[in-house]
Amino acid sequence: MNTIEILHSKIINLMKKNILVIPGDGIGQEVTIWGKKVLEKIGQKYGHEFSFDEAIMGHVAIEATGNPLPDETLEKAKSSDAILFGAIGHAKYDNDPSAKVRPEQGLLKIRKELGLYANLRPILLFDELLDASSLKPEVLKGTDILFFRELTGDVYFGEKNRSEDNNFASDLMNYNRYEVERIAHKAFEAARTRSKKLCSVDKANVLETSRLWREVVQEIAKQYPDVETEHMFIDNAAMQLVKNPKKFDVVLTANLFGDILTDEASQIAGSMGMLASASIGDGTGFFEPIHGSAHDIAGQNKANPLASILSAALMLDISFGLQTEAKEVTEAVAAALKAGWRTGDIANANTPADKILGTQEMGAQVLEFIK
Ligand code: NAD
């Protein structure tokens, strides 16, 4: 972009936005700072006034207040224009299923409170990382998938039971028609702007919720006759995703299936540390890497910050409609990768040792490419 184009975009598109940063736990603390720095630099470059506030959630919030989602955090979230989130989780709770207060309760509650029903997970494959995946480059090359994972229903929110003798447990999987309808419309609309192909993933041969899901998607598909709709069972989709990922474009699926399928899909992009996501609904958008708090590498400057930086790019694009700025961030990530810089998770045996960077150094490299 030349100086005149930048000046032009400044004149027509100046923005004033209030962004809430919630780093959360573990590597969330280390990577989110880089998503924020990128937003600051983009704001300065294009003349947008981005102001930042910070709040706590997850294990850090339990330690400080006893509540994984303090009221103050929720209030700040509701009054902000967009949220940049890191991750929640702590080993203490993973190994103690009986803990009544848990970090993930904060995340589930904020999604529900903000009405974030659609989680968009683009599988963005940088050519430079074709050899970072355990899958063959010729299988991967050209893959471009956009997942729509439903976020406010399913077993995550259904009634949970444990018998008194402790020998029985159940989680209720449930969906309302309107929950399927609203995310299906979002996914079909996105499919229209892409290659007009949508694959809805369910388990309609076994689950009643999936039969409702399929029925609703079939009805809505009639309103989008220009989109080619396919229905696939989750077990088959999990297999096809590694066999021939290029066959997918927009994938629409429920909360649990989407959670698992997108972790699998992260291996197409090379690492969990590469995948960003946007949770949207009726109000404030919520942007976060798909990875968790990664206790195994937390506090060691080993986490890949690119998923957080790419989450910031999704914020610019989806919440603020700043496509040029979003593209500049994605291009800066591509440029850092093209220059050979890697964090440990995306390096391989051929990566020179002096090209393997820590979290801070990789974040700084990306900033360098936003001139
Ligand atoms: P995880 O995503 O934290 O880690 C899985 C693996 O990927 C680990 O080996 C980790 O080192 C690696 N990894 C993840 N992000 C990386 C990055 N940016 N750079 C390099 N490597 C990366 O999943 P987990 O180990 O199953 O869970 C750890 C904790 O995170 C748990 O407490 C879990 O509940 C929580 N969790 C939170 C979220 C969230 O906040 N959205 C999502 C998933 C898991």
C-alpha cells in the first residue's frame, strides 16, 4: 500500500475502538501481548484510535476472586467493541475432575452471556509451512477451509449428572431449532462469498440432536440454491479431513464435533499455535487462538504467538471491517515465515537452529514486517 492509499484510507475510515484484552492462563499470558502489540501498531499506522483495557478470567481469576468470570470482567466485556482472549486452564483442575469451580466455566459463561453462537475457525495454510505438518505437502497444498462451530449448545451446556454411588454419569446433548438455524445462515452466507460449497457434519445415523441438525440444515439449504450442500457423518469427516482436506470449503458443525475436528485440522496448518478463531453472535466479537493454556510449555518463551496475532487480524476484519489492515497483519506473518523464522512447534529437522525463535522474538519479527 502506498502513502496516498494509506492517507485515503485514513480519511474515509478512521476508527475509534475500545478493545478488551483477557490474557487468561498459561501461555495465554505470553501470546496475547503480541496480538495486542500488533493491534497497537496497526492503529498507529492507519490512524485508528484503539484503546485497550485488561481483565482476568480462568485460573488467575479464581485465585484472585474465587470466580472464573468476575462480574467486573463480564461488564468490561459487554461494554467493549471487541475482545482479544488468550486461553484458560491449569493442570490442577485437569487432574481433579471433582473441582466444583473450574477455569473453563468462565469461558463457557462469557460465550453464553455475550451470545457468541458461531465460532469461525479458518484453516489458513501458509505455503512456507507445508513441510511443518505430519501430512504430505501434496495432500495439503491448496487447502482452504472455514469451520463454523456452534458454540452455545450441545453437551457443553446440557444437564450433567453423577449418581450418588458414583458409578454413573451423564451429559445431556441438546439443541434447539433456532440454535441450528442461526449458525446455518451464517455458514451459508459465508459459503456464498467463497467457493459456494458447504459440508454439514453430524451423526444423524445415531443421535436425535443430529437428526434435528440435518433436518434444519436441509430446510435452510433451500434458501441458498446456489450453494452445493453436502451432509457427512463426523467419523467419515474426521477421516476425509486428513485423506483429502482440499475437498472441504465451508464446514458447519455442532459444538463438540467442531471442537475435535478443528484440533485435527490444526495439523493441516502445521500446529495448534497457528490457528486463530472468531466467536461472533449478536454483540461483541471474541477473538482467540484455538489452543489452550499449554501447561507443558507455559512460562518458557516457547509458545507460538502467531495464532494470537492472526486472531487480531480476524478482529480487524470481522468486528471492525478493516480488511486492508487485516490483510497487512496476515502478510506480516507470511513474511516472517518466508524469512525462515520458526517457533519450535513449526520447525522441523531441516530448520537451522538460529532460525528457531522464542515467543517474544517471533512476535517482534512480525511487528518488524508491519512497516
Ligand atoms: P493445549 O492446546 O493447551 O495444548 C495441546 C498441545 O499443543 C500441547 O503440547 C501444547 O504445548 C501445544 N500447543 C498449544 N498451543 C501452542 C502454541 N501456541 N505454541 C506451541 N505449542 C502449542 O491443550 P491441552 O494440553 O489439551 O490443554 C491444556 C489446558 O488448556 C487445559 O487446562 C485445558 O482445559 C485448557 N484449554 C483451554 C482452551 C481455551 O482456553 N480455549 C482450549 C483448549 C484447552
